[in-house]
Amino acid sequence: MVLLFGFITYSQEINYELVNSEREEIQNLPEYVKDSILYIALNPPSEKERRKKRRTSFGDNQVSFFIGPNNTELTFNPNENFIASGNGNSYELGYNLKFSKRFAYYTAFTIDDLQASATVNSSNTSYEYDIVYLGFRNGININLLTISKFLELQLSPAINIKYFMNGSQEINDQSYDISNHPEFTGISFWGDLRFNINFIFNKNLKIGIGYSVSDNKTLFGSSDDSVISINQNQEKVQVSSDGIRFNLTYFLNKN
């Protein structure tokens, strides 16, 4: 009992010395620092303010998945008399980083499977194309209008940097691999504009439907020249596509 009492007394003395030491350190602080500490102690942030700060810090993050058909038109520059058209599919996985109430930065990985066909009557020759692009989309999401926190109208302009993955060309039922054809290969920049109507179901989820339009300009090729200008006469494929897009969006941190 004596040892226990002594231990308790010793602990209280140490705690007293620490408290006095902390008080002396606080007293030595500048006045504006002591005022700030007092204000924080008397006005702790509410849970709503803490959630708002987290959303500001992380940008009200959202992850979106888009899928939809592509209506494709394919021509060859400068031979614009040849036009092939058809359908395909588009897939996109994106990330939304909000930096104001109406504007957000949006980036995404995209996969486009474009299919087109044409028949040249003068030579009685039929052509079919099936080409795949892997893309990296960069743009902004603009919230045009929000109705009763349920319906959201959104405009999304972007630049999509796409790389030609692979493809095939079929001429009169004879199939050819065009993965190394210089008119297809390389990196291309696509202008992309999308309009979305989103339905907000709850604090974690929204679904939507939209319409997307895009076309390309090929800037970098895989031929002997490292850079191919779009103004040169070398034949390069020009593609335009449009289509409906269905999307599913999940809020990573939502109030």
C-alpha cells in the first residue's frame, strides 16, 4: 500500500509539472496565436463543415462509366470521295474532380470499336473496316442546370488523345490486317463534345443518358517520319462518330 501510494503521488507530481510546463509554453506564444487557439476551442467545426471541407479537399470525387453505340463515318485525306459508314461501340471509365459549384475537371480512359463499310460502284468493290482505339479523355464538366436536386443537365467538352490499337480491312471478302498501315497507325487528337441528362437517385448514385459527337485529326504516325502534319498530302484516315451514351456515376464522398 505504501508503494502504491508513493507511485500515485509521484505520478501526480509529474503530471503537475507537465501541465505547468505547457502553461508556460502557451503563455510565451504571441497574442494572435493564443487568440486563434481560443477561437478554435470555443467554436469547434460542425459535422457539416467537416464534410464540406473533405469535399473541397478531395473535389467531390465521382467515378463514371459510359457505354453506347458509335455511328461512324470514315474517309481518307486527301481522298475525300471515299466514304465508309457503319456502327460500333464506345466504352469509358472516368474520374470527376470538382473545383467549383458548376465546373469540374474530367479525365477518362476510353475504348472505341469503330466499324464501317462502303461499296465503290465503279469497280464493284466492297470495303469493310473494324478498328479499335484506346484513348485518354481530358475535359471539363459544366453543370448547366440542376432541378430540385434530382435532375442535372451537363455539358462536357474535351480533347481525347487516342492511340490506334489494331484493325482489319476486308475487301471483297478478303481480310487484311491493317495494324501497320501508316494511314491508320499513330496518335490522333479528337475533339469531343457531349451533352448529358443525369438523374440523381440518392447521395451515392446517379444514372444518365447523353449524346456525344467527336472527330479526329492525326498528328503523329508510325512511319519513317516521326511527325506527320495534317496538311501533308500523305493519306491519313479521318473519322467522325456520334452516338447515344448511357452512364452510371458513383459519388466517392457525398453529403
